[in-house]
Amino acid sequence: APYRGLLPLDADDAGIFFGRDGAIILTLDALRGLRAEAPPRFATILGASGAGKSSFLRAGLLPRLGRDSRHFQVLPIIRPERAALTGERGLAAMLETALKARGITRNRADLRDAAGQGAAAVRPLLRQLIAADSGDAGPTSQPTLVIAVDQAEELLSADNTEAGAFLTLLADLAKSDDPAILVVLTVRSDSFEQLQSRPELAATQPHH
């Protein structure tokens, strides 16, 4: 069926995603420039509801970013929903999928515990991901980990009790290059100001 309904295009659809080439090229250039800057590194993709932000991220930007494996290591996308840390598409699930793809098995409950303990517990897991792909490469030649959060406005929902801890974790992870982190979020335009004003993100100055 040529009409997919309201489902966004995803990585498997990268070959048929069209109409955003100019925006993709500009964004890739911006993210490469952001990688060269000092941490923290945050980027936001803004647009009205239904404008295609998720498809732009999933089928347009990240598959192309992933091809530049020398500079970027793209992790599975996080969708906050009601539990940004422990939900079915939260941070712990993302870590489990990323580790399993590299032959590293970790219990989901242990990963949920680590996510709840903050950056000190999560950072070693991210180092494992880097080591699995980079081998003995030195820190200066290691790729930047890309943590993508789709529909970040869900973090503003009153029933997302893990939002504050999740944003604190992202900000803490992005403070230093151990390993280097680039956070990319898609956000509805009418929610961006509220997200930007969250105290957990006070130290970040996201590229739009």
C-alpha cells in the first residue's frame, strides 16, 4: 500500500525516503561540526506535530550518520513514552539491544538498575559498546556515540515519572568525553521552550 498511515518511516525505509536531501545534508554537516566542539553536545530537530520529524530522524538522518562509522556510532532510538529509563523503548532497553548486537548479554533488570543509578553506572556500559566496535583504538580515534530520543515532548508528560532522572542522566553523560556523546532529540515546536527550560538541561545549548 502506498499510504502508510501515521507510522513513521524507519531505517529499513532509508532507500525510499526522499524530499529532505537538503535538510539531511545540512544537518549532517552541523552534527559533524558539533562533534568537533567541546561537550556537552545536544541537537534538536524541531517541527510541528505531523511534520515528519520521526521519519527525518529514523529514515533520513541516522542511517546516513551510521555509514560514517569512523566518526559516529548510532545507538538504537529511545522513545520516552511513560518510562524513559525502564520502559519497553527506554534507555535500559536501548542498552540491552545495543549490547546484544555486539554479542554482550546483560540482564534487563541489571540494566534497569544501572539506568536508575545514573551516569556513573551507565558510563561503563557505553565504554563497552565503544570497545566492542573500536578495539584498541585510542580515545581520539574513537567514534562519538549518538543517543537519539524520538518525540522528546513525552518527557513533559505528568505521568512520565522518570523524565527528570532521564534528563539528568543525559546531561551528566554528555558533560565529558568518556566516551564522547552526541544527543539528538526530536521535539514538537510548541513543546521546545518548555523542554529547554527544564533545570536538568540548564548547562546545554542545543543546536537546532
